Amino acid sequence: MLIGEVARRSGVSARMLRHYESLGLVRPSGRTGSGYREYSGEDIRRIFHIESLRSLGLSLREAGRALDDPGFTPSELVGDLVRRTRERIAAETELLARLRRIDAADPTGWEDVLQTVALLQALGSKSADVRQRAALSSADEVPVPVEALVEAVLSEPEPNVAGALRWALARSGDGGPALLADGLDSPEAAVRERAVRSLAELPGEEATGHLRDALTHPDAVVRGYAALELGTRGDADALPTLIDMIVEGRNDTDAADALSVLASDPATADRIATGLTDRLALAPASATAPASAPARGRLTQALAGIPGPKASDALVELSHDPDPAVALTAAYLLGLREAR
């Protein structure tokens, strides 16, 4: 079979077939009387074998070695191909993400494109100072796409830089709350914490809704940050979680402060007082349960910031508690109420 027919049937151009021959990969088995290359069936099979190996990412040299070296074992080369392919996919994925972010910035000219690229590069800098300056300047120059800010804030370990990124994200417009809510499902605890803390700094009902959903999150840290922020927003859905935090001693002082904010509403104040006293009843003073004593003390102290008759009645009862520390704390708090 002549070279033109081989090229037509195999899909490999005549020029590439000549290149194969120059590399010693495929040598035509014969020549016609006129000196034209003539390929045998075995030659054509070898061409297809080379093309198959090339489709896996092998170089021409690697393909030739695989076909000609009887002692060649493919495992090491295939493992290397896997590694190289993963690296290439990662690089292409990063490029695609960058292009999408530039497109989301809706540039009007190449100057906008270059500014956006410069900001994206600065956000990925190894220098915390450079990342912080990029975050702070993002609102004054070409805006950084929300997706890039969310990715940066979820991966930022430096507190000052993270604060600047959250500030920039709060000023960036729509899209941030939903993307941050996705971060709550991360397998990494640090990413989940960054996501909920960032949500807590975003205004609006959408962010508040995601924070409400976070109250049932399996991660206690996520639940805690969500409850503290919802408490400051006057959202009574946070009550059970805030009381749990006081019982468990997790940011209990901040939780008590959030309860006092919620207690500005008289009806909510009665709910809080009832919730605190109910938990006190579940942790009675007992010499056989010393672990409950700190929790009872924290619950009693939390009543200090709750106005209304229910909280006062609870303190009166607690002033006669079998636990001297609880009784003393309750009596002290009652004295402060009377003084006011």
C-alpha cells in the first residue's frame, strides 16, 4: 500500500508518516519499481499502535520504546502519565476559573482585563500584606468577581487579611451568601469556620437565612457563630443554640450577651428565662453529678441580663439553691436588680 493510501485509511498525514520514518518508528517494508514507499499490513498495524499510545499521552520516543523494548513494563510510565494528566487538568481548571472570573468582571477594555488579572494575582500572592492590599483596593479599582473573593476568604489563614476579604465581600453585591453557604459543607473544619464567619458579616435576608440553616449544622463551631450573629440580629431562632453554648461552656459569655440583646423584647425575655430555668432543672445540684455545677453557675449568671418577672422569680428560687455558689450568685444578681 502506497503512502497516500495509508494516509487516507489511517488518518495520519503523509508528512507525519515521513516523520515517523525519519525517527525510525515505522519503516516501509518495501519499495515499488518506481521507488515509492510501500507499506505492509504489519507496517499499518504498527502505525495504529503508535497512534493508540500517543492518544494516551505518550511521546513518540516513549511509544517507540514501548513497542520495541521486550523488557519494557508499562506500570511506571502509566503512573507518570496519570500524574502528568492530573497536573494538566489542574492547570486547565485553574485557567478556566480565572477566565470565568475575568468574564464575570464584565471588562470593557483590555485595561480592565489587565487590572482584574493583577488583582487576582495579588489575591493569590504568598505575601499577606499584598493579599490584604488587594482586598482593600478591590472596591476602588476594577471590582474582583465574587467567586474569587469567596475562594480567597475561605482559604485565607491570616486573620487581618481574612477580615479585609470579608469587608470586600460584604461590599461586592449579590452571590456571596450562596457561595459561602456551599463552604459550610467543606470537609475541612477551618474552611467551615471561615464560611460561617464571613456569612455573619454579610447583611441582608439571604445571609440571615443561611445562618438560620446553619443552626442545625453538625459542626458545633458553625452552629455557635451562626447563633451569635442571629442573636445580635434579633432572631429568636438562635435561642436553643445560645442556651446550649452556655451549658457547654462554648463562648458562653458571648452567648449570654446575645441572649440579653434578644431579651429587649418582653415576650422573648420570658422565653429566654423559661429556657434557662428549664436547663437548670435538667442539671440539678447533686454531689453525685459535680460536672453539672459549672453549667448551673453559667445558666444562673446568664439570667442577669434577662429582664422581666420570670427571670426575677427564677433568681429568687435559685438564691436558696443547695449549691452555695449558685445561691450566692443568684442573691447577688437579685441585689443588683433591686438596686436598679
